[in-house]
Amino acid sequence: MPTTPAIRIDGLRSRYGDFEAVSEVSFEVREGELFALLGTNGAGKTTTLEIIEGFRAAHAGTVRVLGHDPYRERRAVRPSMGIMLQEGGLFADLTVAETLDHWRGFVPDPRGRDETLGLVGLRDRAGVRARQLSGGQKRRLDLAIALLGRPRVLFLDEPTTGMDPEARRATWEVVRDLVAGGTTVLLTTHYLEEAEQLADRLAIMHRGRIEVAGTVGEVVAGHGDRITFHVPDGLGVAELPALHGTAATISVAGGRPLATYALGAAGLQAELYELLRWADERRIGLEGLQARSASLEDVFLRTAGGATR
Ligand SMILES: Nc1ncnc2c1ncn2[C@@H]1O[C@H](COP(=O)(O)OP(=O)(O)OP(=O)(O)O)[C@@H](O)[C@H]1O
């Protein structure tokens, strides 16, 4: 049975003066799913998020969070929302415990302080002042503040920026547990691996519009396969073969030229066979040879380059 989406955006537009930062954006976030909003710099993610959070009015279109207009019916919906601000809630001289105590005062029936610190792995930092925390620990304290009200809908704006890989993975576990417990999450991130790890569905924005949306599988489908290898020493780029008519593009990886074939319809097996036969006949070893499906990063880079338009 279809349920009402937790977030529904339809035909959203937003302008700064004459400049349209968000143009006709529509998407839904279902109750209990994690939806990732990705995009190039300046794509309009923050503007979209601020409108959904109720901080900014839309110029056109409809926005509903749990069935309410988050700007006009703020009081009805705000208690159900958790917003992870970018260090907005931290006071340099308050300890971690004092920071949470301060914010607990604004939330009806808040989550316990120790429980919240335990959730984000900051229990052993309770007595440390905010200004003495590392960048990643500050982000975890921002997350703790957002979780105090046991939100039904949680907004995470680049939640793991500044975290080391271990802290990032620990935060992903926290977020996974929240989603497993029924929390709806809208995430923005520049880390594509984060979206691949966490998102049930995602959208990629570019220049104010959503260019592609769906599950990771749906988004990468139709973007073909990739074959890559290091261009052998002494071989000119012009000497590389075209595989079923597709020429290699050259980038630099590890200080060496890397050949990439973005393949289409012929299929990976046939094109790989053609390449290996070519190399065999010339007794050339293909170092670092990889054959794989398109990744989210491939789709993102194509979107950023305008290739999907
Ligand atoms: N207050 C403002 N006044 C004028 N233009 C703005 C303002 N805020 C944002 N913009 C412009 O609107 C566009 C969208 O900005 P937004 O911050 O929403 O993008 P973003 O996707 O969050 O970018 P990033 O990933 O770089 O944070 C950009 O071109 C930006 O320069």
C-alpha cells in the first residue's frame, strides 16, 4: 500500500535576485529511507535543503514535509525534524556535555545526554571544550544536537566532512542504525562513496536541476562499462587501439598516463577480447588492467560535464 512520502517537492524554484539557483526540482523521499542529494559546486543543494528545512520560502512549487509546508506551518513540523547544522550550534567554551545540556533545554522530551553521546561515540569527550575538539568530533557533536529530539526526519548536510576514514565509517553505522529504526534521512554529501554506502535512492543536481535520480543501480545503468590500464612505456597514445570504434581517453593516475575506454553496446567481453588480442599480437603487457561497470563517480563526472543533457 503506498504511504504518504515523508518529503515531497514538486516544481521547486528559487532565485537570488535574477539568478535562478533551483529550477523545477521535484523528488520524493519515502518514509524510512535515506535519500542522498548530490551535485556539483553551486548546483543548488543547500538552497533546496534550506527550503525543505523551512528556513527559506520557495519562489514556486510545493514543498511538504510530513504533509506540512515547512515554511508556513513551521510549528507543526519542526518538532519532528532534526537538522545537523555546520557547527552552528557549538559554543567554543562549553564542554561537550554542557553543549548538549544547553540544547536539551529547547527540545520537548529530549533524548538523554549520555545516550546521545553514546550514539555518536563522544561519551569519552564529555568534559572537553568544543574548541578543543577535532573537526570530525565537532561534526559528531553537531549530529548529536540534531538527534536530541528523536527526529522522524533528519537532515544531514555534508555530515562527515573533516572526519578520518574510521570516524566516517563509525558515523555511517550511526546513520544506518537510525534508518533501520525508521528515521527518514535527507543527506547531502560530496563523498560519492558515502552515497553508495548509505543511500536507498539518490539524485544528482547540476545547475539548479536534477539530472539523474534513482537507486545507485538505476543511476549507473545505461552508462556502460569501463576498461582502464596504464599506457605502456614507450607506446604513443595514438598507437592505442579503438575498441569497436571507441577511442581511449587519457588521464593521469599515480604520475602515469591512464587509458580509459567508456564502452557502449558491444559488451565488455567482446571489447576486452579485442584489446587482449591487440596486446598479445604486439607482446605488450597491460599493467593495472581493470574491466568494470560504470561507477557513481563516472555518472557524476558525466553529469558535471553536461554529457547527460
Ligand atoms: N545568498 C546568495 N546570494 C546570491 N547567490 C547565491 C546565494 N546563495 C547561493 N547563491 C548561488 O546559488 C547557487 C546555488 O548555491 P547552493 O549553495 O545552493 O549550491 P550547493 O549545491 O549547495 O553548492 P556547494 O556544493 O558548492 O555547497 C550558486 O550559484 C550560488 O553562488
